[in-house]
Amino acid sequence: MSVHDDARLVCVGPTGIGYYAEIQRLPQRDSGEWASSSGAMVMCDAPIVAIEAARRHNVCLITNNLGGSIESSMLRKHVLDLGISLLEDPMPVSGVPFDMLMLERQSGTRSFVTTDYSPRPAHIRQALSEMSQKLNRDEGRTFLYMDAELSSPDAHETVVILNSLAFTPTLALINLDDVSDFSAALRWIRDQDVHLPTVFQISYKGEIGYGPDLHSLWDSGHTVIVTSGASGAHLLSPGSVQHIRCDEVKNALTVGAGAILSGALMSGAMSASLDVVTEPVLTAAMREASSFVRHFSEGTYREDVFLW
């Protein structure tokens, strides 16, 4: 790790191992399908954001208990070797922090078989509280990334934790992941009373229109980044919608791309000491995410994200 300045990033969210297999089509029962390639990668957004930002900055990852298996030890060592400070939930997970992914290029579908291994809100609160004294004492700027599932009650808990921080981040990014109802997502974001400079990120593949929900979002003053796969991303900030296109990648495998974008986005904001997301920073982050997708799709993997 090469740290360029005194900025630091705190990432909050689950961490696991994703075993993936690329197949010609999603398997049916007794179909005899075989994988053309397979491997394992660091799974979930928060650790990938941490890995991306750790290439240039100090990073701490607040996450779930990684377990006691051989694979868990490998994952723990991998993260620590990248220079990332690791604060694991002391409560053991139910099951193991593994995901299974089936990747199918033609339709871009992915099937997940997962266990629930998110860090407990109590652990997140305690870890942030214990960090606050050091963060307030040391010179430097702190940035914050938090994962949240919009469909989960914990999504609002994330905002509550953010508002109760004993330190003031320069910028916070809350990733709400995939959404199926764009208007409902905008209304939820609009209704959040956030006391700190915060950007929300969602993934949505549909059309973004200039309806009443978008205008009410502008009135709230919140900024939203919408990632749309091959269509690029939109930056929704008060009074404007900016569309940032991405490089086209044939037969793209996009697993992890949104997290790479988030990590590059936070790294860019940290380097420029920004408390807002600007179009140039988002454009540079899109290029980084496109490069990641291109390499994954071509079979050349980044060793900091892929375990084997």
C-alpha cells in the first residue's frame, strides 16, 4: 500500500468469500452443465471498497466475524496483508461467510446462495465509538462508507448510526445496492434527515425520468449516484442530472464493479479533499470500474480482489 496523504476511510459492511463459476446457461436439474471457469474472490461491497481505496489511503474495515475455517483465515490474512485495519464482530456468524455465484454472460444473470453474515448494529456502533476518540485527536480527514439494504429495517438504522457519530466525516457514502422501484428509492432517500455531507448510491437498470420524485429529491438537497450497468451512471444532485457513460465491454462480467466504483469514488474524493461528489471524480471512478470489468471478463484478475 502506498499512502499519499493523511486521509483515511472507514468502511462498514459484511465481508465474505464468493465462489464463482462461469457457465453457458443457468443450470436446470440434471442438465449436466459444467463450468468453463471458476475461482474465489472477496465478496460484498464494503471489503472491495476498502481494497480499492487502500491502494492510496489508510483504510479500516468494520465487518462481521470471518469465522474460524481455513478459508476464513486466508481471507483475514489477505485483507490484513493489503494494509487494511480489520475490526471483526466478536459474535460468531451463523453458518459460514461464503457466497456461491453462477455467472452467465449472454443474459448477465447471477444466482446467489448466501448466508446472512452482516455485522450487528451493536458492533458497528461500538467500533465507531471506540474509533472516535482517536479520529478526533489525530490530524487528518476521515471519510465513511456504509452498506445498507434498502429492503431491510437496518437501512434506517444506518442513517441513525450516521447521525449519532462522535466524529464528523468529510464525506459519507451510503450504498443501498440494487433497487427495483426507483421512485420508492428516491422517496426513501428524500425522507432521510442526514446531518452530515452524504451521498447515496443505488443500482438501477431502468429509465431515469424527471418526475415529481426526482424534483422532491432535489428539494431535500441529497445527492444520489445511480449505476446502470453498461449504460453508465447518473449523478443526481440538486437541480441537475448528469449522465456519465462507461467504456463498452463485450460479454461483461460485472460482479464487484459497483464496489470498485464506490472505492474509486471515495479515493478520488479523499485525494481532492471533497465533501461533495463531482462529475470529474465520478467519471474517473467509472473508468476504474470499467477496467475492472474488462479484465474480469477477459480472464485477467486483480490479485487484491481475487483470492484464486
